[in-house]
Amino acid sequence: MKRNLVAAVLVALMLVLSAACVQADDAALPMFRMKKQETVTITREEYDRLNRYSKLDMLLELVEDYYYEEPNVDDMLESAAIGLIEGLGDVYSVYYTKEEMDSFNEETEGEYAGIGCQLLADPTDKLITVTRVFKGSPADKVGIQAGDKIVYVNDVYYSAYEMDEAVKVMRGTPGEDVKVTVLRDLETIDYDVTREIVSINYVEYEILEGNIGYVIVYDFLGDAFKGFKEALNAFETAQVAGVIIDLRNNGGGLVEDSVNMADLILPEGTVVSLKDRDGSVTAYTVDDEYYDVPLAVLVNGYSASASEILAGAIRDMHAGTLVGEKTFGKGVVQSVVTFPDGSGLKLTSARYYTPSGECIHEVGIEPDVEVSLDEDAVTLYGINNLPHEQDAQLQMALSILRGEEDAQDAQEQDDEAQAEEPAAQE
């Protein structure tokens, strides 16, 4: 059997062991006796690297030679690649098989066969969290809600680290069922969901009472930039008095999309800076041509990554008011590599910094005006389907754009009243 370079170097080293060691080797089982190999000349750098990874090669060689059945080496190498990246302990870095990479590309493009949920790997509880249920999707039809934690798929447990594996199971042939078990308020609920072709709409918009433009950006993927630009064009034509950008439950997407959207609404400057391990900085800037309109941005605990890039830039450039709750705090970005065999790697490659130089990773962004929602209403409708009149965050944003000082004064008075209430009860 042809041995690779790692095995050759390892054997060459072991052949110079003492005679006692040789005798011990002679007494070992045949499968563990060293075998003579041809030697080669390599550089010190090559030697050090090969020596570091020699154990993996020895494991593979032993299996190839002595496993009781013919092993599937390709499957072993795929599993090794998965385990190698999982060893980082980073829920955002993932090795994709060819099939998983195909699914990843489908989602990026905006259409796939599955159940119709947007998911987030939550590092706080290590659970797969539903951040959005697409309208009319199979998940929507059976009652899965934003905020649900997916814990089992077809009775197999999946953690946040295994989110991509869970997604692979939930996707499949249209018309076939998949069992999804969610955790909601400490209660587990089983759903039998029939897969369908899901078309993802990344942007929705409308003009609200008072001539205020309202645009929801669900993800920075697919046609999101095109839809956002279309919304702004409609608002400009209608000469709206202000624009509300809803980034709640937006788990992120492409950095380029968030920067391109920022270019439409922000003055000249740096939107975000990426810094890698070596300290190299890549700055994303925008020019001085933009739609100058009063802005309010809705954010919550599931506004993450690219959402925080846009929200952070709007905050730091003083271009609008952030309303809602503290954002998720994902201040790192991933690079995607596709290999010749169709497999791929999504690897955390840099931290990002807002225009003021802040890294919000595991910290999040505090809103300018903090407003919470009625939990019962969110549970009943889902945050993206809340009736406008029951959406306290949206109503606050509307108030700010109609008369910013009055809205902020009202919020401050409400906060003071809540702070005084416990003392009155005492």
C-alpha cells in the first residue's frame, strides 16, 4: 500500500530508536510493528507540520490496514473535517459537505425546499432559535413561532453547534413530513411539518398613517438590497415625513448588503471596519449621495451581525434613533470558501467595529429609546405579525418621527413613573 509523506517521516524517526525499543516492537502485535519505508528530504517547516499532524495519518493508516471491514475513507475524511472545525468551539464556524453547501447557497439565493424558518445559533443557551417564520410557509401553517427553540428534529437532539445538521434534516423532498420539536416557555411541543418549496421575501414595506415609510428587512441576503432600494424609492416618491427600518429578529447576512443599504441612507464616512487576527483592517465606506430623511430603527435581542452593522452605523453617525431592546451582540464576520468538490467552509475571520471604533461582540447595542413589547401579544402573533396598534416599539418610532422631543419626553416620564412605583407601594 502506498504510504503518504507523513507516515514516511514518522517511520524514519522511529527506526533510529534504541535496540531495546526495537526488541519491544518485535514483541508487539503484528499490526503495531513498524514497517520499513523509503525516506525523503523535506524542509524543517514541512517536517514540523507533518509531525504535528502525524497522529491523524496514523489513525487513518491503521484503519485502512486493520479494520475488520473495508472502510469508507471518504466518509472518514468528511467526519474528520467536521470535527476539526467543531474543535474551534465557535458556533459560527462550520464545515459544509457538498449537500450542505448546496443548501447554504439555496438560502442565500432565496428559495429552497423545507419548512420556512429563519434560525439563529444562540451561544447563550446553545439552542437553535427561531427568529422568523415565513408567512404562508409550512412552519407558519402548523403554528411554529418566532422565539421557539428547536430541540429535536425527527426525535434527534440538535444543539446550536449542530444547527446546520438540523437544517439539513428539515430540508428535503416537498410533500414529505418532518417532525420538529420546539421548546416554548419550558414546554416541548411536537409539530409534524410537510415540506414545501419556500420562497423567501427578504423585504416588505408600506406607508403608514402620518405619511411615515415602514420597511422590514428580514435578512441581508438574496434580493434584500433590491427590495430595500425599491422601498426607499417609493418613500421618496411619496415624500414621506420619515422612515422606520425594522431590523427586529434579523439575524444578519452579507456585510456587503448592509453596507450597500447604508450607502442609500447615510452621509459620507466609514460604515464598518473589519479587523483580522493580524490586525489588518478593511474599512467599508459610503459616499455623500444619500436619501436624507428622518430615521428610526427598530431593534431587539435577535437583531444580529449585519443588522448591528447597519444599526451601529446609524447610531454612530447620528442619522437616526434606535428604538426597542438591546441587540444580540454578534460582532464577528465569517468568510465562505467553496472547495473544488463542492464542499465548503464558513469561518469566522474577523471582528468588526462600528464607525466610533466599538466592537459590540457579546455586548450588543443599547437602543436610544428602550421599549419592551407585551409578551402575550408577541406569543400570539409573532413579532413580525403584530398588529401595528399593539406594537409598542413601532408606535414609539412613529411618535419620534412625528415629534421627536415629545416622544422622548413621554418615554422619560414613563420611566420615572415606573421607577417611583415600587416606593409608592412600600
